[in-house]
Amino acid sequence: MDCLFCQIIDGSVPATVVVDEPFVLGFLDTRPVFKGHVLLVPRIHVDTFPDLPAELLPVLMGAAQRTASAVVAGLGAQGSFVAVNNVVSQSVPHLHVHVVPRTKGDGLRGFFWPRTKYASDEEAQEYAGRVAAALAPAPR
């Protein structure tokens, strides 16, 4: 098993644990954006967010929601940044949710990539249509 996060889950690699629940483990990022930056991972190996079994979605996102509140209450942060990378910029190929404490003026500026604009409303509608056409139907 060469997945770093699976090794943290099984205890063979140490981590500073923050959340220890039956289906989710949360630990401090060793290279935090800001101190208190938590990574939440499902205890089963899942590569990316789209691979997460549907029944674990509310479990993982519930842990993210509680952790986002905890970084505010526990660290005196004013808010939080919650993010998931899939493949691109995903340094460990095991789904992980970043919960980063935020304070106004902390220097983090929006997203980490350049912004662009749509050439027209029609182009925006075209992109929206392409994504909507590829979207799986919501479970009933």
C-alpha cells in the first residue's frame, strides 16, 4: 500500500489527528496554508470526489461542515475555506477535503489560478449547456 493517506489511516504513518470518526479521519496538513489547516479523508481509499460512494457524501461533507465551524470557534478564525482538488493539484491520490481557517487580511486572495471571462452571454450559455448535458440525474 503506497497511499500516504491510507498509511495515516492505518496508523503506520503518524499524523496530528483532529477528527476521528468511523468513516472519516481528519488531520493537520503538514504544509498548511495557515496553521490549523485540516485534511479530511474517507477511511476507505477513494481517488477523487466523483469516486466517493453516494452514502459517504453526507458523512464526509458533514465532517467538513463541523470542521469549518470548529476552526472558527477553536482558532478564533473569522471564517474558513473548504476545497477539494480532483487529479489536478491533488498531491495525494486519495480524496481529501481541505478546511483552512481564514481571517480578513490573511493574504489569501480568492482562487489560486488566473481568472478569465466569457466572450459573450451566448458563450456562457454554451458552456452551461455542455455541463448540464453531461450532468448525471439527481438520485431519487
